[in-house]
Amino acid sequence: MNEEAKNYKDKSVWLRGLYMLIFLFLLGVAKFVAFVVIVFQFLNVLFTTEKNQKLLKFGESLSVYHYQVIMFLTYNSEEQPFPMGEWPEKIEKSITQEDINK
């Protein structure tokens, strides 16, 4: 019981909770931005039959950002995503069929 009371008084737990609220809000913003990217990319392909390379690159980094935020929110990572950390540039490792079969 005494250890539980210590957790409530630990400032780092409360600070992480504050960061989690901030990242939940930013995740909502990122989802809206992803929706806009999806619509623009679809319209671009519809009218030009080509993918916009800048949107592809941004969409990839936005997907990695979503992943980083979810990992932080679920306590799977202690690394804080953007804006506390760096904006992700690209996927560090792609999943291959060999990785899935392991």
C-alpha cells in the first residue's frame, strides 16, 4: 500500500501523463493531416495518373510518426516523438515476408 502511495506522488509519472495528453491531441491532428494527404494523393492520381512523390515521402514519415506516438502512449517506448524529439524521415526497417515467417 505504501508503494502505491509513492507512485501518486512521483512527479515523473504526472509529467509523463501530461506528455501523454499532449501526444493524444497531436495524434488527432496527425490523423486529420493524414486524411488530407490521402485525399490529395487520390485526387492527384485520379487526374494525373501519377503519384506525387513529395506526398509519398511525407505520408511515409507521417505513418512513422503515428507509430512512434502509439508506442509512447502504450509505454512500449520511452522516446518522445516530435515535437519533443526529431521528426521521422523514413522507415528505418521494412517488414519483409521473411520477418513474418520467423
